[in-house]
Amino acid sequence: MRKMSNTAVNNKTEQYDIIVAGAGAGGVFMAYELTKISNKARILFIEKGAPISARKCPISMGKTPVCVKCKPCHIMNGYGGAGGLSDGKYNITTEFGGDLHKYIGKEKAMELMEYVDGVLCSMGGAEAQLYSTADSDLKAEFLAHDLHLLSAKVRHLGTDRNYDILSRIYDFIKDRVDILFYTTVKDVARNEDGTFTVSTEHGNEHGTYTCKDLVLATGRSGSQWISQICDEFGIEQHKNRVDIGVRVELPAEVMKKITDQVYEAKVVYQTKQYNDLVRTFCMNPYGEVVSENTNGIVTVNGHSYADPVLHTENTNFALLVSNTFTKPFDDSNEYGTAIASLSNMLGGGVLVQRFGDLACGRRSSEHRFEKCFTRPTLKATPGDLSLVIPKRQLDDIIEMIYALDKVAPGVANEDTLLYGVEVKFYNSKVEVDNNLMTKVPGLYAIGDGSGVTHSLSQASASGVYVARMLAAKYA
């Protein structure tokens, strides 16, 4: 089969059975399953980012200390999607990470997530420990302080091992499916015979492709595009929430008791002041804080590596407050973008503040950071988060920091670092049926781009689910 890995030179319409827009977690596992299961489908994947081998963030390469806003962002786009250069945490649970189980059933969702874990292990992930919070003694200790530890199994691959596994999956599928990288889908049209015409752009070159089944798998970074496609086809979308908060960085020893047992603690706390829910997210023992570019907005995230040589002396995790709006304003993502834009405006990117300074109502400065015992892993601008994050959310975060300090003394130390802002954008939930198909026959939406899933495990499982249906169709 002819490969088109880097160019989209195409002067005529090419015909496929299946076209998948996006090669994130859902797309990767869809390609894997369509390769593994015998079928006659001709398949094309279109990805606006780079192949896994070319995904290199200038910050991680040491070329720049701050985000230079690559287009597209290598952290968010390319083979593997936003999870490609992440630390590869696969949470096997239906308690968080999306609503896939509401569409296909809890038993099937768990079965598919376990299957995904098995594939990862077969590709080199078996060396990564599988942690569980189900029977942890920590649950009682957290409950004593009104903190709720959610149940889940998690396999942490590490950024380095995750990269290797994705490379092996690519080697497995590359001779079975066609893949266009650095290519943007500009338009989708439905023809009278029920097929779809997909128009693409690669630099100054344009391509046209037709297919019988079209799968939208654009991930978090494709939120604006997928909303546009849904509007054009009259597909209903339901606004999702946006999570706003900070990334906490502190000495790894502070969280060691927790991370040694469960690796990542998903903890939910209801504040006394406002009765709001605050949660921990993406815990990275011995990791590093990183920046990422979502549609031109620089936010903060965290990674950690499997190789001990790459470990840092710190642990980082997010503290997030969920925000959902109704009338007259209901665009949660626009709200999150506005908050992140303030941080970008004041700090030129990411802001960082010592917790002691925030609690005292003073701005962190370069002078105060010279005396800080916690050494930051990300070059960020010292500043004042109270000028960026609304008071209510900031009060929630501060209250939870003090609550966590009761379980892990040291969380509320003066030199605990808070990076802002961390924003988790959730795509509007696309109206799909139990087959993850929209009201338009043959048009599917999977992964985080659909708003149905919010995690690597569930996004990957959704790709497997649709791939099996399509494989049977083209058997």
C-alpha cells in the first residue's frame, strides 16, 4: 500500500473506505485494531502534527526556556496526540476520565480499558507497575480530613517509555494504513450517495479524498474544528465544563507516603467556604512541570519519566476547580481561555508564585525566589496569581492545600510552588449513539475530541470499540 507519511501531494480525488481525522490516543488504538483484525478496508489517517519521531518540543531540547508557540504545538499535536509526549498515565476506571460507560455500558468500557492495558504491556509497558487505590489504607486517612480518594487502577508508563511504546505501535500499523502528517482537514462534505468528501491542506498543497465512513478523532486540540463540523451537519453539542487551577510543585519527600502506595492520588475535596469541589489531577512523582500550547494559549502541565536517571527532586500535581455555565453565557472554554490569557499577558506565558507569598497577599519576585528551597523545574515568571485566577477559585485552592497538608505535612509550606494557570479544556459533548455514531450515518466521534472521554484509557478504548465495528463491516 502506498505510504504518504509527510506530504499531501494530490491532484485527484482518492477513494478510501475509512478516513480518520486525528491520530491521538483514540486514532492510534483504532489504527492498531484495524491492523490486527483482518479486514478489506482501505484506511487513511490525517494528522495536522508530526510523526512521533519528529515531535520535539524546543523547551525539552534546551533550545529555549519558554514556550515559543510552535505551530502546531508538538506537545499537543502529532502522532499520539496530547498524550504522545505526556507521562503516559492510563487510569482504568469509570469513576473519572469520561463517560464512555454511559454509551457502551460499564462492563464493556472496563473490558476495553483492560484490553488497552494489555496492548500497552505487549508493546513494552509490562515493566511499568500497575498501581491501585481500591484497597489502600490511605482512603481512611483521607476521609478523616474530608478528602475523598477515588478508586482506580493506574499504569504509569513514563514519558520516555510512553514514547517508545507509541513508536512500536506505529511500526506495527504503518504498512497497513495510509497516514498524512502535517496535514489539516479544511472541509468535510457529504455526497448524495452517502459518502464523504474530505478536503485537506498541507502548506500550499491541497488534497481531496472520499470515504464511506469518517471518524472524528481530533482530541482536545481540535475542539474548535470539531464544533464547526458539527454545526455544519446540524449535530447537537452539549457544553462541557472547564477546569481552572494551578500546578503545585514541592519536594518529592512530602508526597512520598502517597505516591509510593498509589502513584497518583485522585482526591476530591468539598470546600467549607463555597461548597465547591476541588480535585487533584495528573500527579507526577519526581517529575517536571511543562508548558503547553492550546490554540495559542500557553498553559501548564506536568510529566514524569520511567528512567530514574531522569527523575527530579520534586513532585508536581494539579489542583483544579470545575466551572460550568448556563444562561446567558454558556461557553466554558471561552471563560478558561480568558483566564489563561491574563496569565500570558502578565507573565509572557506561565506565572509562578510561592504559596507563602500567595497566603500573605504579596507578589513573588526574583529576589524571593533566590531564597526559595524548592527549585522550580520550569522557567516561569514570578508573579501574583491573585491577579489572574478569580477569588472564589483561588480561595478553593488555598483551602484544599491546607486540607492536603493534614495528610501530607509540608504541602502548605511557604516554598511550595504554584504555577498558573492550569486549564483543562473539555470539548463540547457531541451527540452520538451507543455506537459512537452521530445522527449522520457513517460519521463517528471518538476520544477526547468527542467530549465523551477525558483520559488516555477511555479515549483509546473508544478507538478500539469503533474499530471493531468497522472491521466487521469491511470483513
